[in-house]
Amino acid sequence: MKTPLTIILVMAVAVLIPGFAVATSLSGKGPVTDPSSNPPPQPPPLTKRQVVKKYVKSCGKKPAKEANCDTLRKEVVGIVKDSLHTLGSSTKRAYVPTIVKFFKNDEVVLRIAAADAMGMIGPQDQDVDALATSANDPVPDVRRAVAQAIMHGKGSVITLLGRRVASSQQKTGLTPDVPPDASKFSMPVAPDTTPLFYEGDPTLGWLSYVSKGTDGAAAFYKGKAKKGPLKLDEFQGTYRYQLQDEQEALDKATEAEIKKLEQEKMPDPANLQATTEYFQKLQSATVKRMATMIRQQFQPEFFGAPTVYVLEERQIGQRSYPTRYVVLYQDLVLKRPGYRLSWSTVSDDAIRAAQVASLKEQKEGEARQAARKREEEAAKKREAEMDSLTKKKDATEKKQFKKGQSDLEKELGF
């Protein structure tokens, strides 16, 4: 725990809520004793202020002078956690600057408590920067708490942020996620970029990053690209069936995983650990299915106008596939440049199997397109012939009219 920051903020809480940090009973004078009892003399319990003071004095510097510093630390963390919840329950925005400082605290429970407090107060658009950073906390339960806090916010920007980090609620746990090593998948990572823990899944072949400062990612990937830059719609049009084949293969693999779990015998409910593990596996497979749906989505309100660099292209069956590529964009919600790495995780055999159906679809589509083209050409030819006939008719009628007029003039002696 960052002791100086924590203790300073504990004292700030004591000032903001008089008596809260020092009271252990309704009177604030310590526990109420029963005068009729006659227990052996015991030292009075420490008040909250005394606990904090003792921790600062005895454990604030290393090496610790007290053998029970770990216990004292836990007590101090509990005091701060309760204080944060009290600040949040006040629903006063004056406490927001104090609360958001805890998003950088080393104690996970305090980061979660800060998110809970923000949710009680209700985030607004001016809180987006602090919440956007915390929504990418390495600890899943912190990300989840921040995402839930954002859901209680009001404002157009905070609403967009909530949609942007919605996937933060899909994973739980107090163990920090380790930043993925993209080099294991032969994917280069641009310098000065940070992974987004709440977006991406290496098992499905995609990871997302955000730039820390100015965007140097475009120049970085341009030097490594085989093709590009391509506009996103151009890339998706060029490789329409290839992307479709890969998505189909991913969907089938995920569906097979879910079906296998569903066919397994349910653990005995009395075995809590086995039951929990079973449902965690089922949830993980379901989350994968959802992830495959958003893997290729780039909503304009979030990502602007993305561009694509193809880093590797490989022949599989009858098509050439972009097996490694990067999509660069301007993250309009996070207000930073970002990019998404994508690579193929399915086998060539799975691609070929999906290719059978898509080749048939492609041929049928090309046949329909050719038929439409023939119909359009025939319609144009008929229109041209009608125009020609109309012109000839007009010319004939005009000639006959002139001849009739000339004959009439002769008869009249003109």
C-alpha cells in the first residue's frame, strides 16, 4: 500500500466527516460498557484514529517496529474502505477528487471501494478520463466495479464510455491479468502503447492497444506491412469471404466447446468447488462466443474511420487469406490513437471446411451478379433500340409533315 497517500486521505476523510474516523460507538467515545459486569481489566480498544496513528508511527517506515503491522495495515485499509463508502453514500460531488485518487492505490479493495463510491455519487462527463484509465485496471474485479459505476452515470460521453468498456464485466477475479505477449503469436507491438485488458482474447486471435501519447503506430506498421493502408470497408470487401471463413471456423469451434460442456454431467451441488469451476468454464465459453461477434466490429462512434495494414497473407485452399493484420483507428471515447492486432487461430483444415460452403455461396453470388449484369445490359440495349426507333419515327413523321406542307403550298399557289 502507498502509505503516505493512504494516510493523508484517511485524515482527509476524518476532516470531511467529523467524528467518523474516530468514533467506535454512537457517542464517538469508544465502546459502551455494562457497569453491572465486572470483567477483568482490559485495555480499551483502539479508536480508528488511534489505529491509523499507531500504523503511521510503527509501520509507516521499514523495517516495521511492530510485529502486528500486517494486522494494523488491514485495519487501516478497512477504515479507508468504510470511509470511501461513506463518502459515496453522501452523493456529494465535492468528494469526487478525493475518491478518484484511490484509483491509483496499490490496495485492490480500495480501488474497488473507490469505484463503488463513484457509482453511488453518479459519474458525469467530466469524470471520463479518470474512469477510462481505471476501467483498464489489470485486476478483473476492479474493472468490473468501474464498469458498474459508469452504468450509474449521466451524460452523453459517460454513456459512450459505458458502451466502450461493457466487456469489462465479463471476467471476475482478484488476480491481476498479465499483459499479453503478442510476440508469441508473431505479432509486433508498436512502442509506447498499452494493452486494453477488457478487450481482446489471444485464444481468438485479437488484442487491442491504446497509444500513451502521439500516434507512432501508423509509421511503425507501415514499415512492416505487405499491403496497405486500406480503408476498413475496402479491406472487408476485398477479403469478404476470407473473413467469413475464419469467423465461421471460430464460431464452430466455440459452439463445439459449449456443446461439450453442456453434455458433461453436472457436478454434485454439494461440491462447491467443482460446481463453481464448471460454471466458470461454461461462462468462459459463452464469453468467447460473444467475443467472436464483436471481433470484426468497428462502430464509427467509437473508432472513427479505421485503416488496415496486412502484415501476412497466405494461400489456403482456393483463397489467399490475410492471416496477420492490424487495424488502426482513433479511439474517440478514450481520446487516443489505438489499434487492434488480428491473427488466425484456426487450423487450415477448419478454414478449408468453411471454404467449401463459402465457395458455393461465392459462385452463386457471382452467377446472380452476372445474371443481373446481363439483365441490365439487355435493358440498356432495349432502351437504346427504343430510343433509336423513336428517333426514326420522329424523323419519318417530320419528313412527312414537311412533304405534306410543301404539297399544300403548291395547291394553294404559294
